[in-house]
Amino acid sequence: MSERLVSIGKRGPTPSAARPAPAADAPRVFVETYGCQMNVADSDLIGSVLADAGYAQAARADEADVILVNTCAVREKAEERVIARAAELGALKRKKPGTVLAIVGCMAEHLKENLADRAPAVDVIAGPDSYRRMPELLSTARARNAEPVGRAVGAPLVDVKLDKAETYEGLSGAVGGDGVSGFVTIQRGCDKFCTFCVVPFTRGRERGAAPREILRQVRELVDAGYREVTLLGQTVNSYVWPSEEGDVTFAQLLRAVAQIDGLERIRFTSPYPVDFTADVIAAIAEESKVCKYVHLPLQSGSNTVLERMRRGYTVEDYKAIVANLRAAMPHIALSTDILTGFSGETEEDHQATLALMREIRFDSAFMFAYSERDLTFAAKKLADDVPPEVKQRRLGEIVALQERISAEVFAAHVGRAERVLVTGPSKRDPRQLVGRTDGFKSVILPTGVGQIGGLVDVTIERATMATLFARA
């Protein structure tokens, strides 16, 4: 199966390969991204679509003819940040008449036309399935803004129709990123419908990209110099591609990607516990290019809360998956998501989450207090009945515990040899480079050690709860 996948992956266009340089007077676009890795991948995709349409990239918003904000709607705070940013960009627009402001992605899909009331400076509102049409939308908006009355001629242009078939086949995301680690979206949408989650309503139903298309995009990234690729999906390990020759599973896809010459590392996110099957674990363990790191969302350590969330697994199921991963790969790194303060969560439920964190000992975690999102089952049927101060106290306890665990996990790496993929300069000291281990831990390299895009073998000298520091 893997050999067949690799073979069919060689077909298809490589749109960025023959892309001419933008004209000297080309319109300039600045893309700003909020949210998850899939949003980052979508921003790269949008950049590629606009580059094919003749746009040039702007380094800053105040240098751009088009400012495009790619958004997240998973949590209320993310939307609040974008609204505040839209107000700032509106002030910039007033200083530079004719500038187009576009808000795209999940938040645009979530709020639709109502977004214009909260962000009156916006010219274009486009959902996650509208990116092929961005050149047309922006062209219309730019023409309208160039008129003497500008945006006063009408409401923003809105394109938020979800498309059950859109996977952006034939397009490329190799225009952006850091040149070392790239993203390939293998699956869009979600069919899980967890009661707290708005993703099925903002990204639509689950659909996978063709294996040949995924392999084409990975090869294109490798040809552009990328050394690492992350396969993306809302529930990435539920990927399946129906075929007359037999369905292609996620495990088979992982093994096919691992055969691509020039690729050093493969990651994926985010898997869903229910779909973490034995063949996926075997592929991770047996393929040397697949990183021994898994982000495995937990959400809660209470079966009562998990059932209310409609997660489809129990704490016992989750622990069995972790045990199977660690049996196959004793040094595998694990991270997770934890959501506290969900509807009906008791103090006993909260303590169960803390106890499970102590037992599993995640390397790291993304931790949040529940914020109700309209359209979801929870917003319609379940009371948001945990007081804000209780949510924040519980979140504080979860964060404090995870910080202690992370500090201990990272400290255990001191003295170990690690192979690091160098991704760029350190933010604190540009003379030093930073990279990642196979287990997705950031490593600061000594001055003069390594080169961007290279692999370097080092020994870990010291650690904080989030960063490793190496000596050659």
C-alpha cells in the first residue's frame, strides 16, 4: 500500500515551482495569523493563492495594500483579541486610504455578517472554504476602496459558505513558514461534535485530501528545502481515503510519507483518542522519521465530565492508549489539552483531573478555562454554571501542577544526548540558534553551533520548565 501511495503521489501540479516574481508595482499583502497550526497552514495557503495572483508580501501592516487577518473562534478570548486588533488596523486604514482589511477563517465563519458590527473597518469577511476566491474578493474590495466614497458604498463583501468537498487540491502552502518546518493539511472539518466545540460549525464536516495530493505537497516542501513536515487535521488520525484498491488509513499514510527522500522528520496534530489504533502506534514506533511525540487531548480527568462533553472515551480508555504508546516507545513525549470549568464540573471532577495529571505526567499542556461558544450543544442545552472565580482558581491549580511536572520532565533531560533540528535564531539572543528535539522540546544552542535547517547532536546542559540549553 505504501509503495502505491508514493507512486501516485508523484502526479499532479507543483504550482509554486513556476511562479514568477511579483511585478514592481504589485499590490502588497500582509497576513497576520491567530490560532492553531491549521490556521498557520491556511495562512501559508492564502499567501500562495495570492502570490499566484500577482501579490507581493509586505513585511509590516503599514506597508501593505491589503491586510489579511486569519482568525480562530475556538475560544472567546481569541475573538476579543482579533476585534481589538481590527480596531487598531482601522486606525491605520484611516491614515492610508484605499487599504483593504480582510478578516478570514474560523471567526469570520462563526460571526458572519455580525462581524461587521464589531469590526466596522473590515472590507472582506471570508470563511475557511473561501480561500480560492480571495483574489477576486480582494480585487473587488480594492476597486471599491479606490472610489472617492470608498467603503461607504456598501457593506463588507461576505463569503462564508462552507463546502463539503473543498480540500484545496492542487494548491500549495510552500510560500510561507520558516523554511525548515512546513505544514500539510490532510483533513479538514470535524465530525465529532463534542458539546463544547465550535469547530464543526466553523470548519464544516470532516473530509480528507487525496493521498497523492498530500504526498505532492510534502515533496514540494522538501524540494523547497524543508526538513520537517507536520500533517494537520482536526482529528488527524481519523483520516481515511476511500479507494477501490482498499481504503488508505492514517497509519498507511504515515508510512508512505516516511519514504520521501530528503524529509528528516514527520509530525502530526491533533489526534483524537478514540481513533488511536494499534496500527497508528506501530507506524510511529517503527518509522524512524516519525517523531516520538504525540499531542493527545484529554480535556478532563473525570468520566462524568467526559461523557457530558461527548468525547467518546473514558479515563480508562485514555490511560490504556498512553500505556500502549509508552510500551511501544518508552521515551515518547506527550502533551495534552485540558479544559476546566465545563458545565456541571464539581470539585471532585477537578481533583480527578489533577490526579490523572500526576499519574500520566505530561511533558507539557495547553490549559484553558471553559468559555461558552454559541452554536454548540453546550451553549444551547447545558448551563455554564461554574462561577468565573472558581474556573480561574481551578485553572491556576492545573497550571501550577503542570509547571512543576514540566520542570521535572525537562530537568530529566540534563546530561542526555539529543539530536536537534535547527529552526532559526533565538529570540533572546540572535547570536544563538534554537531548534527542536524529536520530542518537540525547544533547545537553545551555544553560540557558533549549528546552522538553520541542519541537524546537530548536542548534550543538554541545563533546563527550565519549557526550554533546554545545550552544549556541543
